[in-house]
Amino acid sequence: MKEWTREERYKKLSDYSDDYMEELAKRVAQSPFRQHYHIQPNTGLLNDPNGFTYFDGKWHLFYQWFPMGAVHGLKHWFHLTSTDLVQWKEEGVALLPDTEYDSHGVYSGSGFVKDGQLHIMYTGNVRTEEWERVPNQIVARMEADGSFTKFLPPAIAGNPEGYTDHVRDPKVWEQHGIYYAVIGAQRTDETGTILMYRSKDALEWELMGEVDAGLPDFGFMWECPDLFEIDGKTVLLFSPQGLEPEGDRYHNIFQTGYVIADDFRMDELKLEHEGFQELDAGFDFYATQTAESPDGRRILTAWMGLPDVAYPTDSEDWAHCLTLPRELAIKEGKLIQQPVRELVALRKKQALSESGLLSEAKRFERSGANCYELQLDVTFLASADHAPVTLDLCEDAANDKRFRITLDPSAKKITIDRSQCGIPFAEDFGTTRTLAVEQMDAVKLQIFVDTSSIEIFVNDGEGTFTSRVFPEAGETCLSLAAGSTIDYRLDLWELA
């Protein structure tokens, strides 16, 4: 794979000809791992979702984008719109690193509506000649033609005293006529935290202080914070970096999770909660962002990837995608994630519908693309031994290649294993992930399989596994195996 120099990483998009970019897009389109129904870049690297907002009858979603290759370099914002969260229209590049305050990248931020217009606040990244970082929080407004006007100088310039230059990812909302922002930060003692600001006009901002989440030494940096309410409870969502594995948790290079508080007082900035909870148990999930729908639902999407991890498509000059949008709810002190109801529109035809008792292995032959939704309901019979059940996806003819899901009712755990699935990658971080499940007498799995990803929703969103996989040609079958008698139902829909 090509080694990128600093000069190449920070070369302007305008320095590349249209013919060059068109040829690059043609090459990327030939990749066998291009997704069918996930948001992905036409070229280059996608990472954090940004500016997720419902405005003027449409969903607006942006993503961090380095156009020229699968590396982190000079970041732009790419813009998409949708009326249904399913079909997305590409609006093109929305923000360029074209001022002295964002000269080395338009980093992550959020969207909000002010005076009837869509505004955004993002981190402008600047590097000095000595390559020292200067973070700037910049507000911009979308005009009627889709262009953006940046309000300069920055709303918040540099980093406040007591914090390093790792200050980024503002998430803005309006409450009772006041605008608030939470921003990820690193203290000078190299511990992570979140800063909170307020403003009367979204242009001049006052630092209120740190959000006290009761986690004083919890990783070295907190990225992509989000603060919102569901059913009267306050949720703080963020991505801490630097956590060590604990049992089945925290095995990815970096994590994403949340705390839930009964109350959040603006005068104290304090959240009292029962502890940090990991939001997803899969291999590839980071940098979440949420938005509120017109009917009051809290919708989430995330980067289906991680920083500092190599992926098989890197050599093809593209990388990553976003997760499917998910509805959030709170149940028994946990965030529940379910695929948005609008995704039923992706169903093209039902290709499988099987049910009955099973006490052995049953194989389901498939041909064609890995592009389907699968629902599996398993009931462990009280009269039978509760032996593990396995569901193999992306299976080849010899069952040598597969993505395995194991339901272990005795241990009350579900484990995924991608060690035998397609092209191996990121093995330094392990090839299995495990989720503890409180109730396993009956288990429901809703699974979305795309060309190079698998998203698993357990028991109506009680838990999720989000993972990239890179199966090779012929790895399209699936099988279900039971070590003792189970009652099951399996339905599979091909997706458009």
C-alpha cells in the first residue's frame, strides 16, 4: 500500500484535476466490497458523521472526508440529504478547509437551526510551521443555494487554559432561547473531559466549565460528545480514548458509550449515574451523532470504523461507511437501539421463511450478493439441554469460511467471531466480541448484511454488534446449528 507523505495528505482538492478524480472514482467503483445500502465515499476516506439535522423537510447529514485516498489528511465535509433516512442524495462537498482558521482540516461538528436557517459549528484544524495544533470552533450558515458562509474570526479560538490542543467536535442545541455546546477535550494532565459553553446568539460563547460525569480518570481524550434527553432522562454520549479492556468490554482500540442521569442541572453541570455503558459490542463502531426527528424520535448514526486501524479496502483508495440510522430509547437503565422503521422500504422480496424444531445443523443455500435482512427467533425448550446455538453467515460451500454468531444460554452471552470470515484484518485487537444478555430463554436477532458489513440487533435493541467484514466470492450461504432441541423461526428478505 502507498505511503503518503505529509505534503500529499495536505494537498488541496483543487490541485487535482477533474479527470484525475473521475478516474479514481471509476477505480473505486470496481471494488468487490462496495456497499449496496450504506453511506460510503465515492473516493477516499470517510469518518465521523457530522451536522446531522432535520431541516426544511429534509434530513441533512455530512461526513468527514479525505477525497484522495484511505488515509487521514486534509478533511472536508461531504453533504447528503434524505426525506426518509433510507435513500440519500449526494449534494457534494459542503465545507472546504479554505481559511486561515481551518487550513489543515474541517473537523467534526454539528448542525442546528437558527432564525429559520441551518447553521453548523465545527472544529477548524490549524497546524503551525512547527506542526503544533490550533483548534478553532467555527460557526457557519447554509445559504439558499446550499453554500456555506463562515462567520470569522472563530466563535471560540484556540484552547482554554488548563487544556491541551485536543479540543474538538462541538455538539450544539438550543434550549429556552439559549444555545449550548458540549465539546470534547483533554486536560493538561492528559485525561479526557467535556467542556460546556453557552451563547445567546450562537456567535459569542461563554465557557461554563467541565461537565462532571463522575469519571475523572477515564481515558486520555473524549471525542464526539452528545447531550440530549429521552423520556425526561439526560443521556451523555461520547467516545473515550485510552480505556483498558475489562472482561468482555473495551476490546476495540477506542470505545463509544454513554451515561444516563435522572437529572442534569445547568448550574452544576453534574451528572449522577450508574456508570459508563458501552453502546455497541461489535468490532467497528465509533463517533456517534444524534438528531431529533419531527415526530420526536432520537435518531443515531455512527462511523462504522475506527481510527488507527487498517482495513482491506485501504489499498483500493477508499475506506469506511456509516451505520444504518437507529432509533434510541431507554429501557431499564440502558439505551436501546433499533433500526429506524423506515428501513422496511429496503425489502425487495422475501427469500426465506423457515420455522419448526431443530436439533442439528441446517444449511440455507444462497446465491447472489450479501445484501439482506435476516430475522431469527430462537426459543430454548425447557425440556432440553441448553446447548449453544450457532448461526453462520457469509459461509462458503465447504463451511471453512464464515462469520459465526454463538448463542450460549447457560453463560447468558452472545459471541461473534469473524476469524474465519473473508479477508482477515485488525487481528491485534482480537477476532471475537461478546455481549452479556440478561434473558436468553428466547432470543431475537435482527441482522442487516451488506457487502462488507454486518449489523446485529439483539432482543429488539437490548444490545448491538456492528462490524465490517470482507467476505470473498462464494461466501454467501448461511447455516443454523443447535446442540439441543430449539424452536426457531428464520425469515430473510433481499434488500434493494
